[in-house]
Amino acid sequence: MSAAPARSRTPRRAAAALTVAALSLSLLTACGSDGKDASAGSDKPVDITFWGWAKGTKQVVDAFNASHKNIHVSYEEIPSGAAGGYAKLSNAAKAGNAPDVFNVEYPQLPDFVSQGAVKDISEYVDADLKAKYLPQAVQLTTLGGAAYALPLDAAPQVFYYRKDLFAKAGITAAPTTWEEFRADAVKVKKAEPGSRIATFFPDDPTTFEAMAWQAGAQWFGTSGDTWQVGLQSAETQKVADYWQKMIDDDLVRVEPSFSQQWTASLQKGQTAGYLGASWGGGVLKGTLPEDQAGKWAVAPLPSWNGAASGMLGGSTFAVSKDSDKAKAAVEFATWATTTAEGIQARISSGDSSTYPADPDLVPVAAKAFKAEFYGGQDVYAVYQGAARTIGQKWTWGPAMGVTNTTLKDSFGKLADHSGTIAQALAAAQKDTLAELKNRGLKVSAR
């Protein structure tokens, strides 16, 4: 879920956008600050500012402050990115008063780098630190050979489902293939005409993107100094055709994510499943009534040709370009993402089911997560299996705000059948190419 950072076509932003395309070192450093760091070598307590919204964040900050005398984190909770958080961050960066460190999801990181809003933190991110994280997460935070963020979580897509509603429909196990998923969707609707197996979210293109990722699509890539954009590949079209038919045959709901309609349908037992991510376990647990505890389970995402998963969302810690306390900011981010104390504080909040980007901390998260809502199931074992199958060839583009805005607008026509997924992809391809050209980038369609 994302919102588009505000656009700008200044030379400064154009130069920063080029950094994402893995260009020269001079461009990689063109938008940095003067290089002075007020936290480097200081023997006085350093106060850093931090903006975020993820569940459990306040508990993480409190635990850090209680255990560190040299750094104090002042935390401000902002709306989630899609709900206005990214606009707030973008405006603050342009005004020169952005926080020292902030959370940004993987899809939006290249866009913030292209604004020149994020500092290159490579000097603080050595090989040993990178080795702690899943390779897929490191890949998504390394742009142009430079480290621009530290990954908090890897968010493999999985399938949450109501065991009792499946049993009522004569379904004895979660679907393992998309063909089985469709067959089960028919059974759910037949057993209870007002019920559906899951929901297609028209306002959240990242869910569709994760499924395209799973199918082997590669929407963005680079060749030399040229961005390649391909939102209409055979792999993507396969996913589009599948979901278009599911919508046309009225086998899934088409409702905004986390909307009152969606939540009500889950609470009333009218929606039997949720195609979410690892973080969705905490969302369901915190959203649904207590009488549904023990009725939910989680399974790997259905696949096309064997085990595979895409990454749906996932957050990072990025340092503001204007921060003069990068060393302290990275120290905080490192603690929050690579220590048992940091992960335990987040999960123990009771609302978070974060799957750590540091695989060594998965047992810590699993132990801290209270799984009674899922009947005591080891949900982290499912997350872990899915995380191991996340494809490593996916790249987010430098203008995902534009890409996703077009997709969101076009997906909005699906509910009344006035538009199709294929038309949405064509429109997003066109708008993305135009935006990259407007930013002065070399670009080609593929």
C-alpha cells in the first residue's frame, strides 16, 4: 500500500532519479549533504527524530531509549504511507525539516531516492551487517550499488482462511495451486451464496504486484543507463487474466483494503479468506472479534508451478538526506532490525506479526507472537517457508507513485465492470514511461 510522493522535475531530482538506475558514483553522491555528521565521535547524548506508523513501533522506541544512554529517539507516529504519511514525508523533505530517520516501504524507496530525499548510508553498512538480512531485502534497499535503507521485515505473501467456513463448503485443505483456489471459490459461493473466498483490492496495486512477482514477472530493469519498463509481460498477463475471470464470474469481492465493507464481511463470516502478507496476521488478529479466535489458519500462497511467493509490502528504515546524525540513526535502525530485543519489543506489543528481514530473529518473533487466534498454529513456520521462495529478480521502479496511482484509478473501474485489469496495466505502462521521460531518464518498453 502506497501513496505517491509529490512530484518534482527539478534538475536535482532528475539527477537523484538516475542514481536508482545504477549510474556513476558522481550521481550517487550528488544529492547528499555536506558529509558532516554531528553524531560521529560525539561523547554527548544524541537526540534523533523518527517518523513511522508500523504496529509495535512505539514499544521499539521505548525499549531502545531504555537501553541506550548515548542516543535518544524522539518518535512521532504519522499516518501510514497510503493514508498521507508519504505526502507528509515528501513535503518535509522539500522543506528541509524531515526527521533524521523514517520508515518507508520497499516499493516507495526508489521514489524517495529519486526525490533526493534519502541519504546514502553505505559508509555505515558493512558486509557483515548486510549478511544478516535476507538477500531479497538487501537487493531492494541497495540502489546503484549504494545502501539507502536497512530492511525491517521481509513480507512474503500468504493465504489466511477460515477453517470452519472451508469445512462448511466441503474443503478439507487450503488450496496449493491457483486452479484449486478457483475451484474452492466456487465451493464457498455454492455453500453460501452471499460468501466469497477472498477479496480483490482495487485500491492496493501492491497485492496484484506481489502476485505478478510470484508468477515470475519483472516489471522494471536496467540495461546500461536505460530503464526498461514491462508491465504487460506474459507472466503478468497470466495473473491479470486469472483475476479478471474471478471478478467476471463473481467469485471474489472487489472492495477497498481495510475498508468498512471489507472488515464487516470478515466479521460477519461472509469472506472466508485474505490474500495478505506476514504482517497481515497481526492485522486480522487486531481487527476481528474474539469469537473468531481459533477459526483462522494461514497457508502458503497458491502457486502456478510449485512453491513461490512474492513480497507484499515490507518496511525499511531510511535516513533523511538533510540529517547530520546519520551514524546515530543507523545505529538505532540496526538495533531495531537485527537484535532480539528490538524484534521482541515490536512483536510483544500484541498487534504485530512482523517477519524479520534478519532470519536469525525469526525464532524470537515466533516465540513472542501469541498465536491463540490461529489455534496455536506456528504461523512463523509458514512465513519462513514462504520467505525462502521469494523471487530475487524483482525490481521496483523509480516512479512507483505514478505507476500505482494509475493502477489504483484504473482498478477502481473493476467493480462495475467498466474497465479491465489489462486496460489498467496498459494505462500504467503508458503513464510510467511518460513520467520517466519527463524526469530526463532514458527509458524503453519491454
